[in-house]
Amino acid sequence: MVSFSAKTQNDKVRNTPKVGLVLSGGGAKGMAHIGVLKVIDSLGIQIDYVAGTSMGSMIGSLYASGYSGKQIDSIFATLNFDDFINDNLPREAKTFRERESSEKYAITLPFDDFKLKFPTAWSRGQNVYNLLSRLVMRVNSIDDFEQLPIPFFCMATDVETGQAVMLNKGNLAQSVMASSALPSLFQPVVINNQVLIDGGVINNYPIDELRDKGMDIIIGVDVQDDLATRKELVSAPEILLQINNYRTIRDMRLKSGKTDVYIKPDIKDFNVISFDESKQIISLGEKAALKKDSILSKIASQQLNKTKRIKPTKLADTIKIHSIKIDGLNNYTRAYVLGKLKLKSNTETSYADFNKGVNNLIATNNFDSFLYELEPSDSGEGYDLNTKLTESDKTTFFRAGIHYDDLYKSSLLLNLTKKQLFAKSDMASLDFILGDNVRYNFEYYIDKGFYWSIGLRSRFDEFNRNVAAQAIYPPNEEMLVNINKIALNVNDFTNQIYLQTLFRKDLSLTLGAEHKRLKLTSQTITSNSDEEETVFEKSDYLSLFGNLKFDTYDNKYFPKEGFLFDGDFNMYLYSSDFNNNFLNFSIAKGTIGYSFKLSKVFSINLEQQGGFRIGEDANPYLNFGLGGYGNRFINNFVPFYGYDFIALSGDSFIKGTFTLDAEIFRKHHINFAANYATVADDIFTSNDWVLNPNYSGYALGYAIETFIGPIEAKCTWSPETKKSIWFFNIGFWF
């Protein structure tokens, strides 16, 4: 009786079917795989092998690593897919110089041999790689994917030969990145000297390879597009996509017949980038799997000797780095890389800080890729960090941007940037700005990081604007009768040489010397009929200056969190003295800002600004001028809601601003602002400026964040003037 029972049990074990799962690629449509996995788990089906391509490989690798369908759903629910796919780095990861570039230029293209070139892909995929490396760290000691909690392989394509490549050994995160490297979206991944891209190009549904692994039953999930109808083919991109889909869809028609349980979610209303609609796609995956409930339940009942699924351990918040190996350096030193990563051997760091260090390195744009592995150390404690850097061979860039505002009017920005012009760590940049007001900015900078760096700047600005007459005439000079506003032409030519040091990436000290040629003219009034214009100022100034800046805002234009301090001091030592009234003087000014969230939607920004002149010079042309809306004003012009540009003036001022911002949906903002100010000469000689601000203004605005910069409209009003003024802005400020 015992022997019979044992024989019966052995027959049952032998007859238990091996169940394989194949997941196709399909971009965002692949989120439906998660819904299918949740149903498979709920029915108690044991998957004995997982195969996937592209998004199928990404989700399949997590499942094979031990995550359940529900856990994978939770992981993807927390992702910001826009930042995830586009490799958007947090502002805190960038130095001041890197922030300035990302907040000024709409496009950046390599420029070599006087030819514009396009990058190999829209994104390096670094954020994707960082996430995958973190999620599969518990199995990173396994280099044979057969040994994962569930055996796994994924498919990639050798871009040089056009051959399909099965990836079943090596680094799991790198393999999945290669399988998911959609051409033009993610750059290729080099593994074993093969340049690999998305496996869906050749084999988007590797059922035959999975069957060869000894699987008896295969459950397949197909999230590919079907061929479009003539009514749907209404544009050239849609026709090109249709042509590209011929082979994969014909291939799928053959392979679907080989699939024992074929699941095809109804997701035709979504596309490969519909990540913002992932909840609906996942739900449709569940719905499609539940339609196969009876056959899936039958499979579960046939699995008589199931292996208990290993539950993944909680990911550690800290990692100990035992040793650090860096390959691929030619132009940059090991110390430079470790300085950006902020890592040392035999130290413990939080995974959050490790990820920040990776972001710091990538934000330099000096490297095309940064692949790394955290392998358990032979010492038994911590991990050995093995890294592979690919230095960028692109040192010349063409950049461009567009802008419109009410002061400078329309502007087209063209930039040429050259790195490593004379030294490995230098950079030269020339902005040429065409439009209603032609301008330029030039900078040469030798970057020494946290040591004293050396820089040269030169810029020319001009604009024409009706301004209040009292802002132009010195106090002791009589104004013409009945002239309230003057059409003022401003020309400013400024050159600086400076030293700059970074105490940390968001705290800088700059010291330097400045030459400024300031010319102010108007054709509104003339002294006699023979003159075409009146010249108010035409002087050259020499000064020493200093700037201390601390900036932890998470967003320059719409901050939700962070602190800002920006202080300037200029000591004017010489003037060519066009008006014969120059005396040595100094100007100090500063801004303090603080932003915080009230909720996911609402945030508040509080800002205090002030400035004053030291000295007896009577020349008003470098005084403070308040009014208008702007972000990159020159000299001592300060924005102030409710008043037109340079409507208020004086040699000292104090201003407070309160802004309530509501991001009603992603990148769309409605904001309300109130500002108050005291502006006059010598306001700090009494206490009235504290208690009685003499100017106020309010603004209600709508803004959209776009790749060219913010697009904004603001209606402002002041109770003193009883007038409303509209301000408009398109694009980054420059």
C-alpha cells in the first residue's frame, strides 16, 4: 500500500505540467502585463519560466526576481513616467552652470565639423537603469538567469547584424535595458561587444525559445498593435508605423496559434507612450486575463507539487561600498568621478544619496552612459561597485531657444558652446539673440569645481520702453512740464573677470571686477531742433563686485520646495562721468526666498528683496527701478506686479512677495500673487519702511510648462493706480 501511494505520488509529480509565461513588447501598452500577473497570482498558478521582450522583459524580470503582480503594480504607480523616460534629473543634481543651461535652451544638438548632428537617442535611459538596478539588487549576485527565483531570459537585437540575441546571463538590469532600448528613444546598450537595441525589432514574442526550455503549457500576453484600417491611416507617421508593423504582426499571427493560453488585452485606444493612463491599461490587462479564468484555473489545479514562492526581502535603505572600480576614463580623473558620486571606499551610504551621486555625475553631460554593478564583496561585508563609463566625444554644441516678453519683445536665441577649448575643464559659450532687441552673451570658464574657478563674461543688452520721467531725471534737475513718461532707449555693455568657488553644488561665492558702459537716450524730448535725441547717460564704470548665492529651489520658475539666498555687492570706483557728478558709491541688494508645499496641488513661495546705495553720488541711472514682470532683468531693475516697467524708482527699496501656486494638473499652473514695496531715496534712515509700504500690487496668472519654457499670462492690478496691466511670457528667460 505504501509503495503504491509513493508510485501514485511520483506519477503526479512527473505529470505536473511546466508552465511558461511569454510577455511581448509594446511600450506603455505593456503595463497590461501587470494586470495579467495579478490574475495569475490570484489563481495560484506557478510560473516555471518567464520570457519577455522590451516592456515585457522589464516587467518579466521583476516577476522573475520575486516580485508579485501586486507589488509590481505598486512600484509603477509611484513613478513619474515623464521624468523616468526623458531622463529628467532633479534640479538639485545640477551645479549652477548646468542649471542655467537646462533653464535657458529649448534644444541642444551636437555640432562637429560645422555640421549639425542628432543624438543617437532621445534619452540615455539612466533613470530606467537606476531604477532597475535598485529593484533587482537582491539578486545581483546571480549572473545566470536560470538561477533566479523564476528562470528568465529576454530578447534583444544586434543592431549591426540584425540578429536576435537571447540574454540569459550577465547583469540583469543591463540585459533588460538592452531588450528595452527602443530605437530613437533609448540609446543602444553594449553587452559582450555587441551593440544591442530593442528585441521587438526582430523577435517581439519569443515563444519558440521558451518552448525549447521544456515548457508544456505557455501563457502568452500580446500587447502589440494590430494593423490599422484605411480610416486610421491619416498621416505619414501612421503609414510608416504600419509598414514597420507588417513583419511583427505577421509573425504574431503565426505565434499566437502556438500559444496554449493567448491573452490579448483590448488596448487599441492607447499607444506606446500612454504611460499617464497606466491604471486603465493595467485594468484592461486584468479584464483580459479574467476572460481566460476557466482555463487558467484548470492549469492551477493540474500543478500538484508547487514550489513555495520566495518572498522578496525588503530593500535595504543603506549600502556599504567596499571597493570602487572605474573603467572607461580618458579625459577625466578618478577623483573627478568620485567627487561627483560623493563616494569613498569602505564607507556606508544611503541608497538615496548613492542615487543622487549618480545623478550628479550624469548631470555634467560629460558621459554618454554610466553602467554599474553592485556585487557582494568577497570580504563578506558590503558591495564592490564596478562601473563602466563612456565618455562623450562631443565637445561642441549648437543650442537654441525662443522667447517673448513685454520688455524685450520677440527673441530667437542661437548658441554655440565649446568644451575643452584650451583645457580639459574649460568651456566657451556664445549666445547671439536676434529679434526686436539684438543682444549677446559670451562666457569663458575654467571649471575647478570646489576650488577657485576662473571666468570671463561679456554681454550687451538693449531695449526701448516708456518709463516714468522721474526715474530718469536727477533730483536736482528740473523736469520738462507735462512729461509723465519718456520713451527710453537703454544700451548696456558689461564685461567681467571673476573667480568663483563652490562650497557645495548649490552654494557659490563669486568675486570679480567689472567694466560697464551705460547709455540712456530718448527721442521723446530734445534740447533743440537740431538734435535727434537726448542723451541722459553715456558713461563707462569700473567696479569690484561680489555675489553669494545659495539655491535649493526644486524648480526655478515654479518652486514647490527649497530656499534661495542671492546677495550682490558692487563698489563703483571710477566713471568717465558724462554728467560731471560722479562720486564713489556702492550698491548692495539681496533676495531671500522660501517655498513649501501645502498639498500635492498647492504650494507657497515667500520672497523678500531689498537694496540700497552707499555714497553721495547723485546719478540716478543705476538706481533701483521697480515694475513689470520678468525673470532675468539687468542691473537693478526689479519686477513688481501692478506697475509697468521701471515705474517706481529710488536709491533704496524693500519688497515682499507672496505667491500661491496651484498645479491643477501636470505642468499647468494657476497662481495668485501679492507684492508690497517701499521705494524712494534713503528709505532706511527712518522706520516707516517697515510699517508702511507705499506701493502694492496683485496678480492672477495661468502658466504651462513646456519644452521651450513656461508660457504665461498674468493680469496684474494696483489699488493705488486703479489700473490693470497684462503681462505675457513665452519660453525660457535669457
